[in-house]
Amino acid sequence: MDSSTVVWFRRDLRVTDHPALLEAAGRADRALGLFVLDPRLLEASGQPRVEFLHRCLRTLDEKLGGRLMIAVGDPVDVVPRVARSVGAESVHVSADFGPYGRERDEAVGEKVELVRVGSPYAVAPGRVLKNDGTPYRVFTPFSRAWREHGWRAPANTNKSTVDWMTPEKTERLPEGDGLPDVTRLWRTFRDERLPDYADHRDRPDLDRTSRFSAFLKWGVVHPRTLLADLGSDEGSKAFRNELAWREFYADVLWHNPSSARENLDKRFDRIHLDDDRERFAAWCEGRTGYPFVDAGMRQLLAEGWMHNRVRMVVASFLVKDLHLPWWWGARHFMRHLVDGDLASNQHNWQWAAGSGTDAAPYFRIFNPVTQGEKFDPDGTYVRRYVPELRDVKGKQVHRPTDPIVDHAHERQEALARFGAIK
């Protein structure tokens, strides 16, 4: 009699470089591919991220020959029920290191054998520790230890690694497109943009980043696959460093799950914050009067994405010019970002607020005018997203137009508020 198992896809929506598929193939003759649309996660996701997830699932289903089972409900109930329906004694997954995922998997594991193999990271959170066994709180020493620790070579898997079962029934996704060929996109970036990535990655006007963050979020590609394709040139070093930031924040969240909602640095629980919803709305809608900030916020609303340099500037503006809570901004980002990732989003926001892992926590206050002049020197980015300024030439486009606050004054106010708690 044939044996069967379930491969429960989550943040690993691919068939290449997928260790859990190797384990499943070694444990059973056939496997049912399953994805569970979890209402708890969907409710916390904005429409751009849900639509991108649907595109990922359409592409995965195509790779599995139309045999991906999609179910809706609480995975704690759905996964064991599906496993029983196909006579599977085990369920294979890539490990989840997020606070909710860990709790959910413990509950599922009480009902069915849950075999965790691999993770969404090159190095699983919790593996990289200081010599005294404690976790890192600063990026630079973490990244050095992370590189020294290293990672395994990509797993040799494809759609034929597992003999996929055809589900008896499945939920239908809304009609729509799948994903472009991610391998081709990576090769284009590697060959055409990676060589000057170190010099141009901070320039939103040039659009020279990889835009792979959403693919990494859902595991359409594994970071280990990308790392294996990098060299020792400056562009590769810079890109490897960006992947290290992603792994660092996952590690910080692993060791401090409450930091998804609370200040990592508890001193900041005492800092005085404002409660100005009108100013927050102006920030959300790109109406601050600071063109570089407004361009970024309008790009977010239009595309579900924002250039990383601009993310830092708009975040600094919210918490240090408007003195509003970082979690307001983090929630707005998670609602609109197609690549919204809990660990990266929350801890990048805490870095900007000074309450997280930044080694110079509150003294780094971005000037939205000079940042625009430096990283958008011709004003191309601003004119792309702020149409009312398209007739303004050159750097002049970065001068504030009826600004809602005076940056110089608010910078001093921010420093004073930090001085009161340090």
C-alpha cells in the first residue's frame, strides 16, 4: 500500500531549493501539496500583499500541475483534517520562526506529526550567537558572525522531486495572473544591475534595486539560492549585506517576540509622543509639504512598494519630525506593502525610532530636504510621484512647499524628548 504525506506550504512557495520536499520524498510515496488561507493572517494583510500571495499560489499550482490544494480556515483544524483525509501520518513544512507561526505550529504538532525541515532564511534565527551564548543586538557584529557561520548549498529539488497527489477538492482563487519568471528576473539583475548595486542602490530615481523583497517574503526564491550566485565584487558584497539585515531582524524577533508590538529598548516606553491624527493622515497621504517624503508615501499608495532609502526618510519624519508612534507607521506600511514582513518591517521602524537596534539611536534624524538632494539629485523621483511639482527644475524640487512642520525646530524637539529619557 502506498504511503502518503502532506507538504504544507507557507513562506516557501516554490519547488526549487526546498529541503522539505526531499524529506517528504524520503518518507512517503506520494505527497499532497497544501496551502491554508488563514483568516487571522489575511485580516492583518493589506490588499496588495493578498493579491501578490494569490499570484504566488497560481504559479505554484501551475508548477505542481494544477494539484495544489487550497483550503480556508484555522490551520490547527484544517491541517490535521486534511492529513487524515489522505491517510498521512506526517506533515512536512519549512520551519516558521515568527511569534504567531511558532504558536500555531506547536498546536498543529499536538494533532499530527509536524516535520520541520529548512526555513525561510539562509541561517535559521537563533543559530548565530555571541561567544557567551547570548544573541546579538547590533547588526555589524551579527553580520560578521553570520558570514562566518555560513549556510548550506541550495537543495537539489524540482517539481518532480515529489509524486504529487491530486486533491479531491480545493478552494478557487480569484482569476488573475501568476508571477513572472523569477529566475530570469534574478539573472537580469545579476548581470545588468548588480555590478553597480553598491553605488546606486540608494538612488530611488535610478530604480536599480532588485525588487526581490516580495519574492523573499513568500519564499518564491530562497535567500540561499541568491547567496550561492553572488561573487566577491562590491555589488555582491552590498547585496549580501542587505540579505544579512533581513536575517538579523528575524533573529532579533526570534529572541524578542514582544518586539513586534513593543519597544525593544524599554527606555522608549517613557518618551513623550504626540497624538495628532491630522498630521498622521497628511503623512499617510503624502501631504507633508516635504517633496521627498510625499513622493515616497505616494509611491507606497500607488505601487504597494517604496524604495528602501525613502522608507528610512519617511519613517524618520514620522517619529522625529511629527513625534508620532512608530507602530502607527509600521501598521500603515504593513497594510500597503506588497513585501510586508513582520520582522523586517517592525524592526526597521524601531531602528528609525531609536527604540530598536540602532547603535546611535536618537541622534540619527534624517533631513528630508538634504536626503532628497543627495539621493534624488535631479529631482526625477519626486517629479515621478508628485505631479504638481513636475514643472520645477533640478534640486529646487526638494524645497518644502507649505510644510506642516519646521524640520530644524522639530529636530531640536526630538533631541530634547530623547534627552528626557536617556
